[in-house]
Amino acid sequence: MIKVAKIVALSLFVAMVLVSPASAAADGGTTIPGAIGVGLTVIGGGYGIGRLAGSALESMARQPEVAGSIQTAMIIAAALIEGFTFYALYICSTQNPWSS
């Protein structure tokens, strides 16, 4: 648990450091809440697809005769996770609470 907390804290710090020049842009740029949202979205999507692939590979190893159907279901689920991730990235990147 402590390791996860350290990774999350480091990720938030890096996101804030990298987004500072962009948020100072005259045209609005990326905001800190948007950058944190993008970071959490990418972490969540990567975790979800990683768990999906790991579970699918484990089940294919246990029952090789149904590997084709498991792989098809895995690809469909990964596409759904990816689609949701891209939508969340779009929503987070358009967040600008200081615009008029």
C-alpha cells in the first residue's frame, strides 16, 4: 500500500511540474485538475488492460482448447476500455475552470 501511495504522489508531482508552463499559456492551456485527471485516467486504463490481459493469458494456459474465444472476448473488452479511456482523456483535456 505504501508503494502505491509513493507512486501516486510521484505521479501527481510530475504532472504538476510538467503542466506548469502549459497552464501559464495565454490561450488557457492545460490546467492542473485536467492534468491530474488525465494521469489518473491513463493509470486506470493501463491497470485495467493489464489485468485483463493477465487473466486472459492465465485462462488460456489452463484451457488451451477455448483460447480463440477467450482471445476474442479479451480484444473486445480491451477495445471498450480503450474507448472509455480516450473519452475520459478528451473530457479531462477540455477542462478549464478559468475560461469565460
